Amino acid sequence: MLLNGAWKLYFEAEHEGMADIPARIGNMPCIQAQVPGDAVLDLVRAGLEPHPYWDQNIYRFRKYEFYHWWYVREFDAPDTFAGKAAELVLHGVNTMADVFLNGVKLGSCRDMMIEHAFRVEDALRPGERNVLSVHIRSAMNAARDADLPVGAGGGEHCDEIAALRMPPHCFGWDIMPRLLSAGLWRDVELRILPENRITQAYYATMSADERRARLAIKCRFVSDNPMLEGLSVRVHGVCGNSAFEWESPARYTSLDGTAEVESPKLWWPRGYGDQPLYTVTMELRQGDTVLDARTERIGIRRLDIEHVMKPGPQGQFKVLCNGVFILCKGSNWVPLSALHSQDAARYDRALGLFADMGCNIVRCWGGNVVEDHRFFDLCDELGILVWQDFPMACATYPQERWFFDLIEKEAASIVKKLRNHPSLLLWAGDNEVDERYVQLEYADERNNHNDITRDVLPRVIRNHDPYRKFLPSSPYIPEGLPRYAVPEQHNWGARAYFKDDFYKHTRAHFISECGYHGCPAPEMLREFLPEDKLWPWRNDSWDTHNTENLQNVRRSYNRNELMADQVRILTGSAPGTLEEFSRLSQLSQAEAKKFFVERTRILKGGRTGIIWWNMLDGWPQISDAIVDHSFRKKLAYTWLRRVHVPICLMLDETRDWGHDIVLGNDSRSDAEVDWRVVDGETGEALAQGHFHSQANESAVVGSLRELAGTQRLYLLRWTVNGEQFVNHYISGFPPYDAATLLRWTDIIEKL
């Protein structure tokens, strides 16, 4: 029974003697709320506040960080609940809450990232009116009460990150505003608990090839059968004409087994094959009677990561699926919304971008919440591998027992919920916490040893998902290695010219973050900036949406200025109009990100993957995203889409007297390829040929002679199985004439 919809919301600033039980709510101000929802949106709908995304309105919501909120809902409980064990499940609570049913306290919540379940049979009144009350207290005041050790803290003067289990971005980030909302942001559900029920069903591919696969099966259940007599567990899986079965008597409430699958239909990442999914049903049986059943969709595939932690070219970070090397090409997944009750409505469209782009991997960044099943279902169907960070980022977290216990409970909940999804590649401990320890330069190098990611989380994975890879941090930087010497890296640097030595000669084997700014289109800017703030860009409204927190200490750098400087590098001057600035900035971004992906493909083997930053904005802003919050695509979207295709023609960087012409094949199929390179302005044919492209290999198929520094537009065309593809290359060194670049951009867009 879902309890979503209209609720009452009472609220006020916290104070001594405030209402802490439902009977004391009294005359607190009250508005209507939506569940799932956020208090911020409820205030806007009630007309009490303007929308936080407009101009500098975001700062109006700082005071609400110190409020408390009562969500109240009346409902009729059906008679079917009488005499039954039942539980109330809050699938998402933001964040510090006490839960009451008919005045009886069921329990408390203190973690936004996981669901919370409470037994209700002693408080529920079947066949009668019931009142559910959720008291959400100020997270900031709760953080103030935490006695944080001085070794714990967050970036940008936000130590509260380390005290609260909320997604780190809520406290203000370079891509998200500070917005500590409150609310019931996912479903609220009341459900009966059968006396005989499966509590855990786990499937893992132990080995797989075209002939045979071996699956590990694990089951946990509860039963009212006092002697467990006659109980058994049966598993049946089917995908088209492929099927498997496994059955075992149950002499205890825990079962383990192995199923053999002959000629399995293997699941592959996008571009390397299809994504068949088996419908698998686990039944708890008493003789021929099914007492409980759980049905899921799984994929049969063997995922491996070859990770050699050595500096420079000796290091390795390589993804394999069913024994085949996968060149990973994808994007980082950041918050879909600053207000997470809006996430679910954006899943399909957002992941549609990843599929259309040809991404075979998505990294779920550790500054975010952990997404729901719908996200992972889509990734399963679309063949997009999921790299999942646990929700910790850019902070030093308390190395104390109370925090270890909190994280262990959180991580176990997340892992048990999502572990059966075939798209799930790995669990990563956090985002850039190792890197933060390195930057802090503590006296004792042992301080780089984070017990959360070296002890707590590995124990969770061993207990609950033992067949899946765990990476302690992203990037993982063990003692004694510099941050830019490890094989998996976040390549940010100074963010200067995108072809400078830092980007061109990075020692990363696998790049899991790498971005470049791109100004939104003027029509997008008008959706969140007043007309008098649109141009020039040096003003507080632009800074607010870049995302600078003007109520905090300003950063040591300005992201808008960085973006403008990147345009100056490219053209030698600053554009004089908003339209030209936006266009040239998007060109700069598009060329940069295309270069990052092409370098990865051209250096295949020495480079094994890139997850660029990032696809989509989670609020209206000026950022590295290639699709803005309203789903308008920047130039980089098309540029990147063309170089993500499985078989791609590219020009390498100038060397000696010209460019190598490289054909990259990131698939499991050979292909006959006809190709040619022409002058972008005259159409003159400069090189052409036919090549047998071998599966999963890159090859030099020709060369172009060119004097170093020549500024020229090349167009690349190739045909595979009758389908035509295009790419381009702009040669030479900056500065370029702005008018010429804009003319070339028009030519490229029309390809």
C-alpha cells in the first residue's frame, strides 16, 4: 500500500521546547506537501518562496537549514493487515527523522541514502483511520551536536559533510548549489510480511563463455515451519530458448548452490554485443506449494578488472567482459537534480542520452545519492556498465567507531539492494578521499590509511557481494605513490589548453574524470538569469550559477573566468557578445572532449578507458556538462557522439611531417571499411583507402603530410556495412581566427 500523494507539512525554526511528538504540533504553520517530495518545492508551491533556481534565490533557503518539519498523513488501513506482520518502509528520508504511527514511535532515521523499515503491527489499526507522522529535524543542528575530531572535515569550509549522511553535493559543490532540503524524497510504503518469505536472493556469474556458464546462487529465508520439514528452494531462469534450473532441500534457512547453463546467452556492454536478460524466479516451497517467490532479471556475464598498482606505464586498470577487453567510453553521472524527489522523472531521458551517445560505461560519482532500481534496470537493458562510488567525496571522514557502524549499515543496505544487476561493474569506496589525504600533507603517512575504505567497506563487499570488484577510492592512491602516477586517474590539472602537455602526455592508464567548460546557449541562460545580468559575465548571478556560494568564502579560482580564458587561448581575444562567447566556448569544450576520447582510442592498450565529465546538469548552471539542465545539447554532444562509435576514423596529433590516420575498432567483429580524408573547405580528396579492420584492434591506415602549425579543417568519412560515418580534425596551434573557427563549426555541424 503506497502512502504517496498529499500530506500536511508543519514547519518552524528549531527552538527549545519545540514539538518533538505528534501531540505537540499544535499551531505550527502548515502547508500542503507532496510525497515523494522536498520541503523546498512545497514552500515554492505554497507561494512562500520563489523558485531557488532563478537568479540568486538559492541564498534565501539558507535559513531553512535550521528548521524542523512534521510530515503528517492520515490513511485507512485495510482489514487485510489484521493479525499480520507488517512493516512501514520509507524508501528515502532527508535526513534526521523520528517516525510515529498513531502516536507510537516506530524508530529513527539518520541516513538519506538508504531505505528505512519499521515493524508496525503493534501500532497499526486495521480497518480504521491511522495517522502517520514523520518528524524531520534540522540536519545542520544535528551536525553541530556532533563532536567531530579535528582530522575530519570537508572541503570549502563545510565540515558538516563529514558529520551527516547526506549526499556531499548538498553542502555546495562546483557543480551543485548548497541546498539542504528536507522531505520524504522516495516512496512511502506499507506492506505485509509473509510468515514464510525469501529475504535474500543472490546470483553471480562465476565463469562464462559461449559454451557454458556457471552461476553462484545463494538464498536466505525465514519460515514459521518449526522443524523446516518439507521445505525446498527452486530457481528457474529463462531467456528465449535458453533456460536453467536449480533446486535444493532446505535443512536450514540458508542455501548455497551452483547452476550450470549450457550455451548461455551472454550479456555484453554496449557496442560489444547484445544484452539478453534472464527472468529468474526463486521459489520457497513446501512440497508442491509455493510459499513465497522472488523474480528478478539477471545477465550472465563475467566481469573482471585487471588492476596493477604500479607507477607509470607499468600500472594497469583494464576492464574485461567474458574474457574480452572492453575499451571503456562513457561519462560521469552527477545528481539529476539538486532536489532528489525529481530524479525518478529524469531517469529515462538522461540514460537515453548515454545510449544515443554510445556510452558503454557510466560512473556514478560519490558526491551523489545512490540511484534506484529503475536506473540500474535501464543500464542492464542498454548495456551500460555502472561504476558505483559509495556516497563520500572530497572529505576526511571520522575514523571513529560510531561512523564506521553508520557506514557499514548504509553500504550493506546499498549492496544488498543492487548487487544482482548485471550492469554493475564495481564498487568504489569514495570520490577523491585518497587524493584529499595526499593534499593535506599530514605528518604521519599512515594518515593516508582510511579505515572506512581499507577495512569497513571491503568487509561489506566480502560479506554481501563477494564476486564483485572493490576499488578503495577513485582515484586509489596507496601510500608512497603520487596522485598522477597511479593507473586510474582524475585528469584535471590546471585546465589550461586542452592539448597541452598535461592532457597530451598523462600517465593515466584509465581516466575516470576529465572535463572542460562549455557555456550554455543564451536561451538557456535566460531561463535562470535576468536580462540585465546576461552580459557581461562578470557578475554575482553568473558566479552563483557557476556554482560559487557567495555566502561562503570564495574559491581561489573563478570557473567563469577559467572558461573565458580557455576561449582566449583558442582565439587570442575575448568575444564581445554573449552569442559569440557561448558559441566559441562550446566549440572549445567540444574540441577538448573529442581530443580526450580520441587520444584514449588512438593509444588503445596503453590507455584502457575514459569516463569524461560530464553528460547532464542537475540544475541550471555554467559547467562542464554537454547537455544543460533543460536537455539542450551543446556542440560537444555531436562531436563526442561521432567519436564514440565502435569503428572510428581519427587523425593522430602532428608528428614529424604530418598526421597518422588511425582506424579504431572497439567491437568483437571484423569489418571492411572504406575511408577517405578531404579538405574541409575545398572538398579536395587528400587520402583514401580500403581496410580490413580486425575486431577490438586499432591500426594506422594511412598518413597526411603537413607542416607543423598549419591551421586547417579536415573532414573524415568512412563506410562500414553500408552505413556512413563522419568525423573532423582541426590542425595547427592557437590562436585561431575566431571568424574562421565559427565558419568551420558551421561546416562540421552540417556533416
